[in-house]
Amino acid sequence: MSHAVVLTIAVLAALGVTLILATWGAHGVQGSLAIYMGYPGGFANWKLNPGRVSYILITAVNGLAYFACLELLLAMKRRISN
């Protein structure tokens, strides 16, 4: 899998989490799952933008975190396969 595919998956996942958080907040099953998946972006927003919500910041940080995790998993998979 190339870096572009991993980046696309990470961005789509980050957009999905942000959309769920913006729509449902922390209510229900979707919101509870989004809170855990969106923690990196939420933490960055809390530290860098106190008292306000920046969905762009949350999405960017989550996308970066997901990209890093997916790349790490793929590197581990390649290492195990060889």
C-alpha cells in the first residue's frame, strides 16, 4: 500500500470522526466511539485553543495521528513478512 492510499484513509477517517463529534457530540454509541478515536485532536484543541472548538485543528491532528499509526502498522507488517 502506498503512502498516498494510507494518507487518503487517514484523512477520511479523521473527517468521519470530526463529523460524528460535530453531529452527536459525546452522546450515544457513535459519540462514545468518536470521543476515543478523536482524543489526539481533542487534546490538541484543549491545549492550543482553550475554551473554543476548532474542528480544523481537531481533524488535522487526528489525520496526522491516524497516518502515523497506519504507517507504523504497515512497517511492522512488512518487517514480519520479510
